[in-house]
Amino acid sequence: MQSKPHTIKKLADGIRSIYGCHAVWLRTHPAHKEWYGEFATDGVVQVYELTGHNRANRCYVWNYQEHGEWYYTTVLEIPPVSDAESAVRADVARRVKEVTHK
């Protein structure tokens, strides 16, 4: 279930660009969440240790498909997010809220 090294580095570079801090890959975590009957993740969440962020020590990254397009999302480990599963739940809740408030 390991990701390819170039993808790991590309995601770390993205985290650095978005959050302005250093990111080191820790592990790949299996995750399964559905959103409107579709998968909310591709089945894995990449976990990164952060250095230099003022509030979070970890960042969770995964991709998901919406309307036939693939996207990446990041969620920082800031309460109530405490692990990969709660990061995916928080993002699914955010997307549901966006859809229902349109």
C-alpha cells in the first residue's frame, strides 16, 4: 500500500507550498469513506509530519473523485482531527455542508 516516492515528494512540496512549513512523509494509512454513495478517498491517506507550522504537527493528504475529476485534499491535525480517519470524516462533512448550502 506504499505510494511511489515521486508522489510522496510531490505531495510534501504541495504541503510546503500551501502551509509554508516542512513536511516529511510518515506512513500510508488505509481509509474508506463514502460521500453520496461514491468513495471519498482512493483508499489511502498519506500522513506527513510537519515542522514549522504554528498549530499542527501532522497533515493528512488523499485524493478523491468528483464529477469524473480527481482532486487532492489536505487536512491539518487540529482538534477535532486527531488521525487519518477523523481527517477524512471532517473533509466529507465540509463537502456535504458546501453542497447543501449552495
